[in-house]
Amino acid sequence: MAVDDGCSNNEDDACMPEGPEIRIEADRIETVLLGEAVEEAWFARADLQRRSRELAGCRVTAVETRGKALLTRFDNDLVLYTHNQLYGRWYVRPRGELPRTGRSLRVALHTSRGSALLYSASSIELLERAALDQHPFLARLGPDALSPALDWQALAARLDDAAFRGRALASLYLDQHFLAGIGNYLRSEILFFARLSPWRKPRELRRGERGRLARCSLAITRRAYRTRGVTNPPRRVATLKAAGERRGRYRFAVFGRDGRPCYECGTPVERVTLNSRRLYWCPSCQA
């Protein structure tokens, strides 16, 4: 069984896990859990540990993501809800092997294939399936940017909804009620590729601009999932790699590149801080 070191995209606080990273974690967890019976479950929290026997022998039927939340479903209608928040991290290991980390183990699920281990997360709940729709976080989520059921036309219509059309894009694109799974780096990258100023509002956009923004929202998020967090187009990435650039330099178009020339026009990329969150943009391309 392949052994991983968890999400390798968390190079700094610029790369806290967003929807693509959580889906990648779910894919890894599936390799040891999906379709398998839980031989042993362990929780650091005493109240959850008292319920661990409820999972013994249960088969994992799905490992889903909703935005930045992860749902592990069992065939007895229980669902393990976890949210990594800033510091949580899943590891997959052979049974009996622990990763080298200073983090605190919070959840361990063991099957015949191996172990799925969650470290440092604080948002962990064991729920009945019927209770999911009333969960305070899940009930507020908008459509998931990685959901195959979401198309750009539906997202463009959402941009024109009265609840969202009057808000600046910089704020709207961090609101999980509008679109789940988008975080700091995806916000900057989506608005750059859509060629839109972060301070514009959906009601100020022409129909074609709303369509372009909706298409970019889905395309950039799904590209980040396919490439493990790289948002630059493949041709640009190949060129930069050939020039000897490392991942930190070829990964993004604007995020983390303040003061460096825009790949499209050469204008220096600028950084602003809005509500304690960094945003990067090109004043020329996104005028």
C-alpha cells in the first residue's frame, strides 16, 4: 500500500486546505476505508470514544466532501463529520504505523487495508444520517464547487440572486453559503482568471462577465483538484518548470506573488488585506 505524508500543499498559511485539498484527502482515505469493515475505531474525546463500539464491524459506504467538511458514512446510518479548520490533517498508514508528527491524534479508523488517522482537528462529530440536514455548518453551505451536478449556468444565476448580487466579489467568494469549498487562494486565482476587480459586485457585471466568472469558478477549482493545488494553466506550468522554477513559483498566477510581474501583462501583482485575509490581484488585468 502506498504511504503518504498527508496534504503536501500546506506549504504555509497561504495554502490552508480548501475544497480541492479536502477532496484529495478523501480520495486517500478511501484507499483504506471504502467498502471495508471497521475493525477498530478510536477517538481522543471521551464522549466519542464511548460510542466507538457502534462503528466496530460497520462497513464504510462513502467518503464524501461538502466544501471543506468531510463525511465518512457507515452502513449503520452513522456519519463521521470532520472539519480540518486550520490545522487538521488526515494521514493514511499501514496498520500499527504512526506518522512522524508533533500533532495530536484525534481519530483513528482501522481496517484490514490500513489506518486513516486524523490529527489536530477540533471539529469532530458522530451523527445520525437524518441529522445531517440540521447540522449548523452543513445546513448553511451553498453548492459545492467540485460537485459534478453544478454547472456554470446555475452558478451564473446564483450570482444574480438578490442575496448575493450586491456584495463585493472579494467578500462573496469567501462566503461558504454562496459557494462551498472556495478559500483564500482560490478566491484570488478565480478573480484573476475571470479578469474582474475584487471590488466589483455581481449586479455591476454584464451578463457575459457573470458567465465568465461562473465558468472560471468551476474550472479553476476543478483544475486545483486535478493538479493537487496548481491553478496556473498546464502550458505555463510546463514552461516555468523547464526554466527551473519550483512548485512555489509555478503554482499560482497571482496568489503569493505580490511585487512580481503578472504573467499576462507584466504589471506588478499587488496584495491587499481585507478582514485579516490576504488577496492578490493584477491592477491592469483586473482593472
